[in-house]
Amino acid sequence: RTTAPTSIVVFGGTGDLAKRKLFPAFFNLFIDEWMPAHFQILALGRKPYTQEKFRRYVLENLREFSRNNNYTEKQWLNFSEKIIFVNFDITDENSFRNLHDKLTAFDVTCNRRANRLFYLSVAPSFIDKVSANLKKMGLASEIEKDRIIIEKPFGYDKASAVALNKLLNENFKEEQIYRIDHYLGKETVQNILAFRFANTFFEPLWSNRHIESVQITVAEQVGVEDRGGYYDHSGALRDMIQNHLLQILCMVAMDAPVEFESSLIRDKKAEILKAVRRIKPEDINHYTVRAQYTEGVINGKPKKAYKQEPGVDPDSKTETFVAMKFYIDNPRWQGVPFYMRTGKSMVQKKSSVIVNFKEVPNKTFVNSKDKLQPNQLTINIQPEMDIRLAFMAKKPGLDMTLKPAEMVFDYFECAPDSPEAYETLLIDALDGDSTLFMRSDQVEEAWDIIATIQEEWENGTYSPIYTYSAGSWGPQAADDLLSRQGHRWLSTT
Ligand code: BG6
């Protein structure tokens, strides 16, 4: 845990992310005593706030978005003193000079050069200006002490991600750059590594010898809400598959690193991304399904069609759902399909990984009245947070009849109030631990994996966009994608 005095600078301090995630995360870290004794948070924004008004705005948001509303007035007052609103124009060098003065003044109060954490929660088009000015003013010049966190979207395609990496590497050292994928901060996602590598019993089975297929689902019940403008130029492939789902895939499929150390872990993840088979343009329709939601009903309430959402082009061809099949061409995973699906306005919120084991090879119970169900390991990421192992057991009684049974490890039981992903990631960034952040090569490989799909969906001659009713599990075509291989989506109840 870092004790070094730190200036935290949030570009986009009045934005949505700061309001919903960053301030609640810093506050929770503060009340749980994870923050350094000496820190300040400079919230940069263009809205005209007085200090008092801004602090009140932060408090209102904490009440709405913080996981923990159990704090004292004194704790809030102590925290609020650390927040300083700074009226800031990214395009104006004077704003950066002013920032320089504020950072230096804080250093003086600490009697030393404090660490600096710059959080770039701004539109990608501003990253250029911000990083060039940080460099020009020497604000992030101490490699050991100064870190830059970059929010997604990290590029729009492979070429723009490469350009963005180049730009960042011109201004900072790679070890200063923290590319965030908040799924990597989720407890249940991190636990995949603990589960796999801190136990002996699953790793020997973790390969094509024993595993039939793997399914990764990230279903959301929310639609695009007020983000239509952004989302309509992104779509589910860019917004979710390129980052969150491929990162989960890495956690499930990577080999064990020799040590739990940042570069070793990231090397293993990068190896998986390199080994993911690239889909040829002519095979796109065989491996992928895209769809958009039409009107429907969610939780008994009518939901309008995607095309009618604010900020969305009424003729939009943007996908709000993707289902696809990947193969990983390495000795461990050769031939095992990895199915992925994600979508908005679906019937329920559910993120999970399901590992389907092969059928038992021997025929001992072939005449059993009950059909043998292959073993299945389910890792529920959210909203349920548990690990479930399905197996066959004998039904109590005089004859040898079998029935499916389950062993469950429930996260809520042992940690009902576990930290939010952003808390974990922010404390890691304050500590200078980049394990859970993405390295430039990982980001570029992930874009490379989806490159032909992007190209074909945008410019190809025949790649249908299916529809699904809001409040459903997606289009029939997504089911067909699996049934062709004798599989079906699980966790659909
Ligand atoms: C974001 C996407 O990265 O992740 C959103 O841009 C999506 O579209 C969100 O809703 C999902 O995150 P979570 O933590 O709510 O599953």
C-alpha cells in the first residue's frame, strides 16, 4: 500500500465516470484507510463550479453511487477538503500552467516531490493535447512517481490504437501508462487466476483433453441509455468484445506465469491473444452473429427499439448484440470452441464463464435412467458472484439412479461488501502495480483479432444484421451458431 504523498488529477472531473465511479472509489478507499495520508484530488472541468458547490455535487453523487453509505460527517469533511475543483480548458496552455502551479504548491506542503496520478477520462480526441501539454510542462517527468491512466475507448480500430500508443510512448514511458479495463478489477474476474493457479485440482483438466467448449456471456439489461451518441459509433464488438470479453478469455485460457508478477502475467495474456485464430473474411458469417434490439418488454416495462434511442441514427446499422466463436491455436486449446456473446437490453444482467467438460469416456452408467450430464464449471461474475461445479451423484435410495448435483462457493457469503473494480484498479495505480492494466501489445492484438470482422461488417457484401426483441436472450441466429456443433447456450434462465 502506497504511503507516498500523491496528487491525483482527474481530466474530465465533472464527467459521468468521475461522478459514478471515480469519486465513490476514492472515497471508499479513503474511509477504508487505503489512501495515502497526504493526497489531493484536482478535478478538472469546464463547468462553472465554486469549491463549495463542487464538493456538494460530489457528496450528492456519493449518496447515489457509492457502495457504502456508512460513513460519518467527519469522514466526509476530511475527504472533501482533499477535493479541489479546477476550471480547466484542455486547449489552453494557461490551464496547464495553472495546473503546474497547483501541483508544485502541493509538493511544497509535502516537503518533497509528490507522486502524480493523471486520470485521462476524456474523449480520445483530447488525449493528444493533454499528453503533449503534460510533457511540455514537465508535469509527468518522474518515471517512478508519475502515472497516466487512460480510459477506454482505446482507439477505434487497430490503426488508431497503434497511433495512440505511439503518441503516448512519445510523451511517456510505457511503465507510466495504465490502460484501464475495469473488468480486470472485478473480484470475480481476478479470482479466475486464483482459482486456476492456486489449486491443483483443475489445472490438469484445463485443456482440450477434457474440455469440450467454453462460453463467456456478458448480458446487460440496460440499453444505451444516454450514451446513444457514443455507442452508435462503437457497437458491441468495439465496446465489449475487443476489451472486456477478450480480457476474460485471457484469464480463462492463459498459461500459468512463473510468478505473480506484472510483466510475466501480461506476457501470458498476450500469448493467448496472439494465438486466437483470426477469422477470414469469407468465414465471418460462420463464426459471428450481430444483431440490434427492437422494441420489447424488460421487467414488465416497455423498452423502445435501439433505433429510437436518443442520439442514435434512425437508420443505424450498429450492433447491440454479438455472438461469436473463437479458436485458440495452441497445444492446450486446439479444437476447443470458445463462444462469446454480449448484448444490451437483454432479458437479464448476467456475466459468466461456463466451462463444459467432455462426457465421461467409459460406459459404466450408460443404461442409467437419467441422462448423464457432463461436468460443468460456472464462474458467475455478476450480479451473482459465485463458482458452481455441476456433477453427477447417486440419488439416495436402494437402486443406482443418478442425479445432477452442485457444489457452490458464494462470494457474497464471505465478502458481502467487496470493493468495486475501480477501487482495486485505482489503488493498484497509486501503488505502481500495472498487473491488472493492459499493455500496448495486448490492446493492439485485441484490435487485430476483431479487425476482419469490423471490416466485413462495415464494408462487406453480405453480413446480415439480425434483430432481437428487447428483453430476450438475443436472435435465433446466436443459438444456431452453437447448435451447428451440437452445443447450446447455457445460463439462459
Ligand atoms: C463499459 C461499456 O466499458 O462497460 C458499457 O462501455 C457497458 O457499454 C459497461 O455497459 C459494462 O460494465 P459493468 O461493470 O456494468 O458490467
